[in-house]
Amino acid sequence: MLHDISSPCAKLWLMAERLYYNDPTLIEFDAVVASVADVGGRPAVTLDRSAFYPTSGGQPFDTGSLGGLRVVEVVESDAGDVLHVLERPLEVGEAVHGVVDWDRRLDHMQQHTGQHILSAALDRLSMARTVGFHLGADVSTVDLDKPLSAGAMTAAETEANRIVWDDRPVGIRMVSEAEAASLPLRKDPERTGTLRVIDVEGYDLSACGGTHVRRTGAVGTIAVLSSERLRGGTRLEFVCGGRALRQLRTYRDAVAGCIRHVSVAPSELPAALERLQSEAKEQHKAVRGLLERLAVHEAAALAGQAETLPDGTRLLVRAVEAADPGVLKAMALAICTGPGYRVALFSPSAPHLVVVARSKDVALDAGAAVRGLTATFGGKGGGKPDLAQGGGLAGELDTMQAAARATLDPGK
Ligand SMILES: [Zn+2]
């Protein structure tokens, strides 16, 4: 799900006091239940004041407790009220103590502030404007209005981290519409009236209603994980702060796991895997060659089991264990190098493969024979008059073999 970052995020409602507007680190507060409501069949309340952030502007809601009850979701109503969805109802007028889960709040503050800085760096270095932001459960995304080279992405990432390590103050300013018009905001605000502006000192001014850290240093690290082309622009996946550390641990474990199997330095892993893959391909090719040569030997034994028909030609219909259709084909071809053979070989397990072949001096359309079999038993197949194959045949093997015998025997 994508959110336009300027409209809901910059929305500023003053119906109930939103404590996080001025102090995003305030996580305990006392309030009074102002009204009760129902959100999708679950009890909810509005308060006279709240530190809980409702889902908006691409940032998910805070969790925590209210009067000892779990706050399972926080949503903004169409009228702009903050609705706290609870596990059990509360009553109007009740005094409650609220506690916001700090780990989740801090995580969201790190990701959201990191997004402001990364978006500003992309804007400044590549004139790539952020048109969407989503703070996900594991990774966050920004959508940019233009394609971006890998070099440009790395340059913006480097610059964004430089701003983080500068440990610049991140201010919250409430400004009038007129004042806002004179400020170099990164994006024009879509709403009118008083605006809440997030000020990354000397670097970025953005109208936003979200929660942010007080100094850029608290973002820790901004790491871009991937980029992809999207609708003429670019979608970047990124993580900040604690998530960057968790991501590093995931990569570290994955790399360590690979290195246990391939003893090379981490930077040499891609080349080592490529080498392994091409070696495996070569070996597969060699094994196939051997299997086909083995099939020729087995074919000699099979040919001896063919029954001689009244016209002097020899008929062989058998189920044969083979690694793949190629081996089955090689076997049938080897038998038919001798004169007078009519051969149908099946794989023993369903769905069945079938190969029909004949010697040069025999009048039989192998392609038509296979098509006849697939018409009866399903699957697909076809080929030339001297060699054809089919696959995906379903049914009793005995019945199939009887049908093949009837097709291949000119006397029936
Ligand atoms: Zn923000």
C-alpha cells in the first residue's frame, strides 16, 4: 500500500491534543476518555489528549496500553479524531494512564527521519523527487519520480549517512500558511492553514505530521537494500537504525552459511557460486552422455526380446526405467538401427512418457502413433514418421501398452 507523503502526513488536526506533535519522546501521559466508538466491531475511544500516533502518511500506528488495556490499533477517523482501538471498552469520562511502546515508536522515528534525509539527499544530488513513502514491517520504500543509476543511488546513500553522522538537530516548527510560502519546503504542502514543518538543520524542510528523532545521529545508519524500476520511476527499499543492524546480521549469517560450503572470502562468493553452477552443468552433460551410451547397451538386450510378426518385422512394446525422455529416445533409436523394428517404449511411472520409433525399412508413422496414444490417454506429443515422443499420458500401463501394440502391429 502506498501513501502520498504530503497530504495525510502533513495533516494537522487540533481536535484533541496530539502530544507527539511537540515531543515524540513523551510516551507516558494521563488523559480522559472523550468519546467511545466502534472500529470494525472492536471497541475504541477518543481522548482529550494522546501520545499515540494513528496510521497516516505512510507511517503505521503506535501500540501500547491505555488504562491497563492493550491498544491494538490507532486510526484516524474521517473527521480527524484519533481512535484508540482496545481489547475491551472504556467509558466516557474515565481517567486513564497511557503508555506507548517505546521500541516500536523509536523504530518508526528512525525509519521516518531516515526517509526525510534520504529523500532530501536524492532530491539534492539527482533532482529525484519522492512521490511515495511506505514504512513497512521489515523494510520501508520510497518511490521516486525518475529512473536512478546505481552510482546516483550510492552517492545519495553516502550523503544521507553523512547528514546522520553530523548529528544535526531535527526541529519541529509550527508555521502559518504565509510563513510556509516563504520557506524552501522540499515539497509543496497540499493542505492550507497552520503547518507542522520538520527541520533537519541546514538540510531539509518538510511538512509532516509523523514522529521523528531529535537529532539525526539517532537514525544510526541509512542503508538502501535494493532498487527497481517502477512506472517510469524508481522504488528504493531501505532500512535505518536498529533495522540496519538486524539486516546486517541476516546477511552475516547467510554469508557465513555459504562460506561453510564454499571456502572463499565473502567478496569472492558470487564468482565461486558461478563457477560451481557451471561445473554442475558440465557434469550434468557428462552424466547424460554416459546414460545415453548405457542406453545403447541396454537396447541390445531389449532388441532380443522383440516378437517377430508374420510379415517378418519385429515388435517391441515395453516399460523401461529411464532417467529422462532423452535416454528413452536414445534407447529406441539404438534398437531401430537394426532392420525391421517397430518400437514403443514407456516410462513405468505416471504421468507416462512414450517414445515410438521404427527402422528405416518399416512402413509406420511414429508421429501418428503417438498422436493416437495421446488422443486416448491424454498428454501431448508428436514427431516425425521414424521417431516421435509423448508425455503426460495417464491410465493403466497395461492398457496403454495394448493400445500401442494394436497401433504398431500391421496385422491388427
Ligand atoms: Zn516525517
